[in-house]
Amino acid sequence: MKKYIFLFVTTFIFIFATKNTLEAQEKFGPTPTKQQLAWHEKEFYLFMHFGPNTFTDLEWGKGSEDPNVFNPTQLDCNQWARIAKASGAKGIIITAKHHDGFSLWPSKFSKHTVRESKWMDGKGDVIKMLSEACKKAGIEMGVYISPWDRNHPKYGTAEYNDIYIQTMKELLTGYGNFFELWWDGANGEGPNGKKQVYDFTRFKDSAMSYQPNIVIFSDIGPHIRWVGNENGLINETNWNLLDTAGFKRGEGAPTGDTLNRGNFNGKNWIGAEADVSIRKGWFYHAEEDATVKSGSTLFNLYLKSVGHGGNMILNVPPNRKGLIAPEDSAALMDFRKIRNQAFSIDLFKYASIIETDKGMKIHSKQPVKLNTIQLKEKIQFGQRVISFEVKAGSNAIDAVKIFEGTTIGHKRIIQFPVITANYFEINILSTKASPLLLPAAGFLIKN
């Protein structure tokens, strides 16, 4: 009889535990699409601002520049891709068309392109060259296509929206698959003094019809949001959720603070992308060679972007030769070296990690010395954790709080003064639903 009672109780516990696990792993609230999940995993990639501004020392071109000013003497997209790959970047997003309207490919819908320049006798195509280079290097590619066009004579008319869609179609159907489409929110006057009323709904629907797996960035998405600054910084509290009702792309987004934090109860999954330039400006200017950020500075920005649950897009502008400058390349390699050293040894790798209803307990046979812990939620089921704490000690009895934080999301890298301990607790203090965490990782990072 006791045997049957034992089997009944054991079966009940198993069914109860299985039921709880299944309930916990049901989706809660807005969740990312598979394309957004893939985007989150990229974490770090390069931005490249390149065009006539590179040769005129402007940041925003006027659109009236002679196309012949664009004439890189040693353009080598293979060098860009090799350096990007070596830096650990997962891809490159290029300014295929900036505000000046100059197209880095011979667009049929413009007379202000590489075709009209003397570079390669008008037969060049930067987009094609970069697409081939990225494929060769094994990294991905994305495109920035500014809706603003200070050169096109139709800008400011209803017809321009059709032209912009055809321009996107050329790029999105002629050069292979892109992982991201980048829309700048700038909207000024065209050559006729008129401003354009953008039809972003049609733009989005058209882009998605050409490349269904692409993710689109703008101030409010639809798939990725701006973080409200160009300093590469995301708030420690970062919800991948955003309310977009009442806002129009390029015509007034939520406040910078809202973009930086997201919305606690946002209706849409729209992750945060932190953009920052390796230099003072976005286009290459020789006088800014001394402003290149060090590898250490870039690493600190990484901790405050990727380490706060978002992605980092780092602008590295090619110079007038059409190459990544030595100063920029050296900083990127140092950045990669620092990241590799920081995360090479997971001090929790051989520890016993026990999941609990409200976090996890980590036991290490030998004391470990660390100052960094990495946490991750299973965001495919939604973002759930509102706040958490970390305790450490020799055992559960003498463990004391060493850190308290808010959101986790895709990745949260937390740092604290160096501590030596055998025992750690990750305690979820408040949550929207049952927390779903991946095993924690521990590191000793020498800043």
C-alpha cells in the first residue's frame, strides 16, 4: 500500500512540476518575432557613414554638391569587412543614401549617384562591392536609406513617396538579403524648399514585401527603436516594450527618456539600438583623428548598451581613400581584445546552479574572485523581471546583498567591487510573471 501511495505522490509532484514549467514557459505579454530574436543575438555591429560629405567635410550635405567630389582613390570594401569581422562585429550597415540624396549605387530613380561621379568612370557600385565583401567575410549587411533627399526635384510632392519606395526596391531586391533597414528621422526641406509628408506605412509594407525577414529601425520602430541619444547609452532600466499609438515616425517620437527606458506596459516589442560614433562626427574628417575613442572607452559603452539589454551600433566611417583609417582599426582591435579577455573565463562554469521559483542559487566548491555577473532572460517568452538582487557569501546563511537592479531582458551585465565568495543568489524581487532565466555567468574584469 505504501508503495502505491509513494508512486501516487511522486506522480503528482511530477505532474505539478511539469504543469508549472509549461505554464511558466507560455508567452507573456508582447514577445519578439524570430527576426527580432536573431537581431538581439547580434548585439554589436558597425555603422558606416560614407559619401560626398566624406570629401566636403560636412555632416549634412546640401544636396547641391558636384557628384565628382565623391572619388575614393583606394576603396576596398574587403578591408572594411575584414576589420569588422576581426572586431567581432556581426555586420555592417552602410549609408546607401544620406540626406544629400547621393546614392552609393547607380539608382535609376536619381541623377545624383556614383554613376554621375568620376569614380571608376561612373561604373562603380559601393553597395554591390560591400555586399560581396560581407558575404566573403561571413558577416551580414544592412542599409541606411534616408527618406530626406535634399537633391531630388520631386521631394516635397506626393510623387516622391513612390520614388522612395522604388529606391528601396532597387536596394532590397538587387543586392541579396539585409538584416536591418535604417530610417533616419530627419525631415528638412528639399531643393524646392518643400518638406515631404512621408507615408511610412507604405514604406514599411513595401520594404517587408521585398524582404520579409528584415528588421526596421526608426525612432519608434516598427521593430527596433532609437534610444534617444547618440552617445551609445541605454538606461539600466530597459524594457523592450514601447507604446507607439499617437506618434508618427519622423514627426515627433516619445521623449528621449521614454525611448531610453521603454514602456513598462508597452504594447509592442521594440528593442533598443544604441548608436554612437567612434569619432566626434559621423563622417570621416582628418582633423578628428585625435578624437577616436579608445578600446577601453568602447568597452565601457558596450557594458552600458549591450550590457543593458540592447544592441550597439558603432559608426566607423571610411576615409577619403575609401579605407577604415589606422586609428579606427587599432581602436576596434583593442576593443575586441578587451572583450575577449573580459569574458573568456566563466567562473560559474563548474559551479552548481540550482534554479528556484524566484531566481537561482550558485554554489562553487572553491572560492571565486569576481566583480561581474551576466544575467539573461528567455525573452522569447516575454520580458518579465522588474527587479532583482544579488547576494554573495561563503554559504546561504552569511550571504549579503552586493547588488540590486531592475530589468534584465536579453542580457544584463552587472558590476560591483571585487568579491571572493563560494555562494551566490540571484533573487527576483518583483516580476510580471514567473521568471525564466538562463544560467548566470561570472567574470573578473580588469577595467
